[in-house]
Amino acid sequence: MYEPSEFSPALFSPCRRFALFIVLICIVIAAPLSAQNRTADPNDCGIPDVSFDVKTRGNQHPVAQPEPGKALIYFFQDDSLFGEIPRPTSRYAIDGSWVGATHANSYFYLSIPPGEHHLCTDWQDSDSQQAAALHFTAQPGASYFFRAENISTRLQWSVRFEPIDSDEGLLLIRRFALAISHPHK
């Protein structure tokens, strides 16, 4: 058993110190290269430094039809349980690539190919690291609805991301604003 008062000269031998130095140098050199070459992984949200400008149109409530051979997916940001101001901007990724963003009780939609997809949402420009993910399988001609529900209670924040029923989705379309988002250049 190791006792703190014991000292082993072998732990600090010149060979071990040199090996540790080489390992640290490799880590320091490899870390920036790894960050520069990072590509989106379908199991994560997306490249972290992507952010969106979001404008909402409260007078527009379009309900779309899927394109032939594709599925339609709606993303909703529900801030009804978020009492803080300012409210977060939520980004959404499909298969590791950001596809859009919402802000304060808004939604957007897009066509996607059929098959299994990994979805993720997080709060843009936030140190709180609020994120949630799920996966689903899209069928051609079908519409899917997903809600990111932002919640704040006594300085604790969370996001719940879940599929919702199509009737609930159609109700939210009538209540929420259409979000138009563009990535920052």
C-alpha cells in the first residue's frame, strides 16, 4: 500500500520524466490539429462554433406537405416553462449537422430523406451546456414533430427533447411563430 510519506526515486527517474514530457508535447500539438479537423459526428450535435441568426414571423403558420419520397420534420422551441429573460436560442442538428434554430416559442420545418436519423438540440451561445438528443426512423410521406421544451426553476435550467403527437404539433403551429434562421457568416 502506498503511504504519502514514502518516496520512490523510480517515479521521478530521468527516463520517466522524459517520456512524460514527450507525451505532454504530443497532446499539446495534437489538440489544436484535432479541433481544426473536427467533422460532424452523427452521434453529437454538431460543430460547436456554428451559430444562427433567428427571426420569427408570428403572422405566418404554414403547414407543409412532404416532398415525394421524403419525410417532413418540424422542430418546436417551447418556452412556456422558461421564466428567465432572455430566452435561449435553440439549435437543431440532424445526423451531426446543424439544420436551423428557433427562439422563444417558434418552429421551423424541413424535408429529410427516409431512414434512421439522429437528432440533437442545444442552446446556442450558452456556457450551461444544455443539450438533448434522440433518434428516430423516418418513413417517406410522413410528418414528424419534435419539441425542445426549455425549463427554468430557481437558477436551474434544462431542456427536454421529445417527439410529440401530430395533433399537438398542429396546435403548436397555430400558436407559435415561424422561425427563419441563417448561419452566421
